[in-house]
Amino acid sequence: MTEQPKTFGGWTIVHRTSQKYFEGFPDIKRMIEDAVTQEFPGCQLVFQTFTRNADDPIALPPSGTSEEQVQSVRERLRDTYDRAIGVNRITPAGDAGSEGMPEPESSTSKAEDILGDWLVIVPMFQLEISDEAPINGCWSVGEVDFLSVQELGRRFSTRPSPPIWDRLVRDDVAFAVARITGKPSELRKTIFREFRRASEILAATGAFYGKRHHACGFTLKGYPSFTARNDRFFQLDGTAFCGNWNQHGYMHAFCLDEQWHQAVSQTGIIQLFSRLSDTSLDLDWRWQIGSAAAMLGRSMMSLDRADAFLLNVIGLETLLTRQGERNGRKLAKRIKGLTGWHLKTANPDYENEIKSIHGTRCAIVHDSDYDDLTIEMLLRADSYLANGLLNVVTNPGLFPTKDELVRIADDYADNENWPSDGTLSFKWFGNSNPSAKDLELNIW
């Protein structure tokens, strides 16, 4: 057996790993430093990071060291490294042949059919999640958690090795995560509906945090996020020529941070997330609240005017009407019951506007007729859905079921007897009438 030196003066130990691994596990540097300097006293320890992983530590011996001793130290160093960070070096199946990554030990097909407990990780596009309070790297929407890289790292009971970690996170900074039991080959058929619904509910807060003008947004990675209009005009009765290229979509990241948290807390829409699991509410009613919120979020992130509008109307009908009564008259009545106390003076013609919204919805759905769909109509649909949702989630005791919502809203609408003594718990968010700047919205 090769005799090991008592001190390692003259030796240089180079620890190499990916920048992403350091971001996911910020305590790694200290852990390795403690372990290596204890195991190899007197050595010089150097840290290097790479865009892609190169995690095998390198031992550079002083001149005159035998090859046998160098090999022994390198093996001992690798064991020290593994013990220090507690890595799991079992390479998962799947994603074979990724650039710069080792080949998996078992085939993708085998992993696809394993029945077990899985941590399903879906990368997000243009979503940033603060690791500072009050977000602390995580925001939950039902059973789905939206995580930063660092918080994702804390979800593993056994720390993945750097090559596996790089394959998990790639270049992404935010993730939707859920624990699910089953086979990946079967789960994939439905799991993305749950992730998309959760991201759309989260996106609904955009209606209370900013405007469509802000051009910030997010989605599951791989979903549409940009669109553009390209035109060229050539004068036939002259020599003029002009053209334009105009892009819109998720130009800026949607940030879950202290500023976002303050905005959703002040408006009260933060209560949306607790309503999703509020057992004092009827189960079907909770699902409808979540679905209406998802339609608002999907509308806010939509890149098409007609799609955004129809999603708003779907959300309004989901939230405020029951099967068999989904028509313009009933919808107008419910919106009046929840918001008429404010709009009767702020926008006296609001009832006719609501009916025209539903009429335009019918023209689009039944006749493919978009002619009456204006930016103003879209923004009013935004407002009615956002405020209806806000008043439902901030009054759980008043609206424990859809039937109670219908009864109370219809009573207010029929009798116009909203309390004027300050006891009314309803809220109104935003402008009652779109401004000229609002109407310049660039959505086609």
C-alpha cells in the first residue's frame, strides 16, 4: 500500500464544477474547502467554475512524486469530494447524448415505464423568483411549486452530482415542480395541464400588478412567447415605399419578488392562493375560482386580441354563471351585483357595455365575426373579470358556494341596495374607464 504523506505542501488541488451547481448549492465551496484541507493539510486549493460541468477534481503533485502516489492521492481526493458534498452518482435514464453529458447507464425506455414517486421539474420561460423574503425562492399554487435554482437544490434529499444537476437545470433559472406517483410514460399525457393551469393562475396576478403595456410575461418553456407583425407598403400611383416590423410578447421577465408581493397583498388578490385550498368553500366552487383565475392569467399572457378577449369571457362565465344561464343578461346582472355599487356613478353605461361584450363573444364564437372587438372592449373585459375574481376571493365567508354568489349578486342587482354606510366589503381595482394611453395597446 502506498504510504501517504502527512502534509501536502507543494500539492495543488483544483476543484472544478459548473456555475449552475454553485448557484443551486451555495454551501458547496465551504464544504469542499473544509473536507479537502482536513484530508490534505498543507495543499493549495483552487476553485474553478465552468459554463458546462467539469467536476472531477485535479491533483497537481510537487516535482518528484511517484505516479503510484499521484494515482492514490487522486482516488482518495475523489472519495473526499464525494463524502464532502454527499452526491448521488446514480445517472438517471433519459436525455441520452446531451452535449457535454455522460451517457446514461440505463435506457430511456426503461425509465419511462418505472412506477414510482417522481419529482417532475418543468423549466419556466421569463419567470424570475427571488430568494429574498418574502418569496424565499418558492411560491406555491395548489400542488405545484414555482422554485428558484437554489430552492430547487434544497428539494433533494440526496444531492445530485454536478453532471446530473447540469442536466436537470441547464440554463434555466426558475422551475415548476410537483411530486407525482406513476409512470413517466403515462404521467406525461396529463401532467402538463396541471403545470399550465398553475402557471396561468399565477399569471392572473399580472392584472393587479401591471398592465398589458408592460410587455412582461412568462410561460412554461417551449410555449409561444413572442409574435411579430411584418408589413411592406408600395405605392402603385407613385414611388413611395415603407415597411414596419413590430414585435410584442414577453420582452421582460415576470418577477416574483418583494415588489410583486407587496402589490398583490395590497390589492387583496394574494388571497386567491389560499382560496384554492380553503376547505370552508365547496370543492367544485374552489375549482371554478381557480379556473376563472387561470382564464384571466392566460388572457393576460395571450399574444392575440381575440384569444385574450374570449378567455376573459370564459373566465367571467365560469365565475359568475351556472349551466343553463350563460347569456348576456345573466352575466350583466352578476357583474352589476358585484360592481354596480361603484360603476353606477363611475361608468353609468356599464350594463350596456357588458351586454355588448357578450354579444361580441357570440359573434366570434358563432359567426367568426371579430369586427366589433376593440381594444376598449378587451380592457373592459379584463377589468370585469379581475374585479369579479377579487371580490370573490376576498369574501370567502360571503360566497362559500356558487349558489350563494348567485343569490347575493342577483339581490344587489335587482334591488340596487348596496350598503352605503361603509359596511360593504366589495372592492374595485383599477380605472373604471380606459385612458387614451391604455387604448394604444399593441395586441392584434
